[in-house]
Amino acid sequence: MIKAVKIRLFPTKQQEILMCKSVGIARFTYNWGLNRWNETYDRGDKSNKVNIRTEFNQLKNVEGYQWLKEVSGQVTAYAFEDLNKAFINFFKGNSNRPQFKSKRKSKQSFYVRYDAIKIKDNTVNVEKIGKVVFKYNKEIPKLKKYVNPR
């Protein structure tokens, strides 16, 4: 049985800024990838997440896009995973064509590497953000792997 646990984070001002950057970069990555995927799909060519992700990683080295390196690389990698899942569901006929994410209407979240999460003494260590204080109502189980932490 898979069990979800929600915790309330109390980040410092600097950590809050890094979290907001992570959310923004995840949304930018998803929208950028969706735009590229739509362009190739409309031309009749086949595309996949590997080609688009490779092209995006080259974009990180272009002048004016260095801000993409300020957060964990897993944030952008998992945005492409989400986009890939959306297109798989679209091609199977389970959902409509993927839509662009809005700053106001979309869920504000980003992926955190499951093997990089360390929980100790009411703090959780998040990659490139640091130790964030949290509170919870129930006991958090000690697991080797936390599935899909966001």
C-alpha cells in the first residue's frame, strides 16, 4: 500500500527564494519542452523526451540562460518526465493534448530526488536548498526510498 504524507515546511527567506526558483524553472522547462514537442508533432516528425531534453541541456550553456543552473538538475529532468507521461496518456487516448502550465492556475510544485532526502530532528534536507524545518501531525515512516517527493 502506498501512503501519502504531507508535511508543512518552514523555510528561511533564502530557502523560500530557492524553492520559488525551482517551481518557476520546472514550469519553464515543461512549457519549453511542450513547445518543442508541439513543433515537431505538427510537422509530422516524431519526437521523444531524450531529444528534447538534450536540446534543453544545451540551452543551459547559452548566454542568458545560466539561471537554469541555480537549482537541482533533477527539477528540470523530472519536468520532462511529467511531459512525457502527459504525451503518453494523450497518444493512448486517456487524456487531452497537454496544455501549457500557467503561473496562476497550475499547482506550484517541483520534484526532489528521493535518495537525497534526509529527515532528522524535524528537518528535511533538500538538494541545493538545505535543511528545512518542518512540522507534521503523524509520524513519518523511516523508509529507504520515498516515492515521488514533491
